[in-house]
Amino acid sequence: MSKIKKQILENTNTLATLYQKITQAVKAKATKPELWQAACNNFWDQYNKLAFPGGLQEGLAALKNNEPAAIEAAIEFLTIDPYYHRSGYNKKAILHLLKNVPLIKIKFKLYNLF
């Protein structure tokens, strides 16, 4: 298993756990809103770092600049197809940026991945 794939899977599990804590805390929101707020803050504080290898915003910027490491991470990400809160929006953004990457770079990375 590649390092990127392992990181994506671990981050997906972490995001799922953090989101589940929000779901559990919402039940007590009426009586203990601070628990719910803490769970939300914890999730969003870590979201950018965990949503994509190297950080979501940083990864999208690198992908926009056709950086080879970002292209490889994007292809791995789409191949794994992780599921977490807002992952569909992230996949859409990644696909939008990948369509601007020269095909030769994508083919090269695909051949290196398999």
C-alpha cells in the first residue's frame, strides 16, 4: 500500500470519527451546547489537514499549478473514493482541476501508480 493511500484511508477514518462526535453531541445540544460546539470546532480545525494529503487548500493550489505530487495524490484520492463529510464536493473540485492537467502527466502518474 502506498504512503498516500495509507494516509488517505487513515484521514478518512479520523474525519468519520470526528464527525460522529458531532452527531453524538447534537443529542445533548439543548442541555450542553458547549459539547456540541467543541465537537464542531475540533472537526473544522482539523478538516483542511485531513481532507486531502498535505491539506485540502494546499493540495488544490498545487493541483492548479500541475505539480506532479499533487496529481499523484489526486489520482490516488479519486481511485480510493473516500467517503466523509463534504468529500463529494472535494472530489468535484479535484476533477475540475484535473481536467486542466495535460493528459501526458496524468498518464505518466497512472502508469507509476499501477
